[in-house]
Amino acid sequence: MNYKSKANRIGNTSLAALGVRLIDTVKKSGIDEAQSSKQFQQLEGVNNRYQLSIMPDNASEVSKYIGSLFKDRNNLFIDMYDYAKGQTKSPDADTKTAAINVFTVLNKYGRGLTNVKIADLSVRFIRIIEGLKKPELAPAIILMLLTDKLAEFEQLELDYEDMYMSYGNDSSGRVAPSNIRKEMQDAIKLYVEELKWMANSADTEAWHTLYRNVEQRFNEVNVSTTRKKADTVASDTTTQTAEGNTTTQTV
């Protein structure tokens, strides 16, 4: 059987299914040597990368979520900024003093958020959060009822940075299936050839059964949709005929 030729004729999704089924078949065989060989380890590694390459790209949804975090974070900053600025004119002396101290930190870079690089904006917010969390400002934060808002602001900043970096890492690490398809095909071919050699060398029923099961995995992914429909129709026809015969005999 020309395994590489068979692997060449199937689509990317079928090739991914073949990789998963081959590895599963070998592991379920219980033959340690079959899954500890160098070629099997190579196949597992390539398969992991290939499976990732065909995963649906949810970049649009992730991008929208990152955008919502960015907007919520910025809006909360503006809300805290305007509130603290307004309280600096409070007639209450304690509130006014607390507001001046808090506003000094919030106003470190000004209120404007436009024309600021995304990375620079994140650094600014991190520095502001660090300033607002200093022990000496704790009484002022409590007096101005900003404890919950500060906690929310910090969490939004953390969530935004985490999602933004994760998205960047995923995007840079993702490759198209076509870029590693040949590597996947070669890994399958080399392992099956090795498996055939090991089965012939061991010459036991367990090894031969494993090799036959691996061959069956190739047959399964090469069954076309037309063939499946034909088999289904034939099966239904046979069933109906049998049922008709049974009814006739009963009558």
C-alpha cells in the first residue's frame, strides 16, 4: 500500500483526522515499542502542530473582545479622572484634600487618550494604578469611594494586556495547513513504514493486528461521501426488502 499516495489524495481535514486516528490506534494497541519509537514521537509532534493549523480562526471574535476591554478601560479612566477633578472643588476640606491627592496621580499624563500609542497608553495606566495603590493614598481612595472603581480599573488593564498578548502570540504561532502538510504526510509515511518493519520483525498476532488496524484507518478516510451514501442506500434497500419478505411470510 502506498501510504503517502493515499495521504496525498485526501483533504486537510481528512489528513488531520487520519493523524489523530493513527496515533489513537497505536496507543490503544498496548504495544509499548510501537509508541516509543523515534518515528512515532516525530509523528505526534508534527500532528500537534497540524491540528492547531486547521483549528477555526476566531480572530474576529477575539479582536472584538479586546476592543471592548480597551474601550471599557479608557471610559473608566475618564470617569475617575472627571470625578476626582470635580471633587477638588468640594466645599468639604477633607474631601477636597483627598481629591487633590488622587487627581494629581490621575492627571500625571493628562486626560487625553487620542494620538497615544497603544503600548504607551498601557504603560501610562499601569503607572497610574501603581500610584493610586500606594499606602499613603489608601485613606483618600476610601474617602472618595473609589475602592471598587480602582479594583475594576486594574482588572480591566490586566485582562486587556493578557488578551492582547495572547492574541499576538497565537497569531504569530499559527501557520497555514498547506505550510506543514507535506511534513505531516512524510511523518505518517515514515511511521507506517517503520511499523510494518517492526510488525514483520516481531511476527506476533498483536503486531500484525495493529498493522491491519492502521491500514484500516487509511481505508476509512479514503471512503468518499458518494460511497457512503451508496452504502447507506444499499443498506436501507436491503433492510426494506428483508422487512417486505418477513411481512409476506407472516401473511
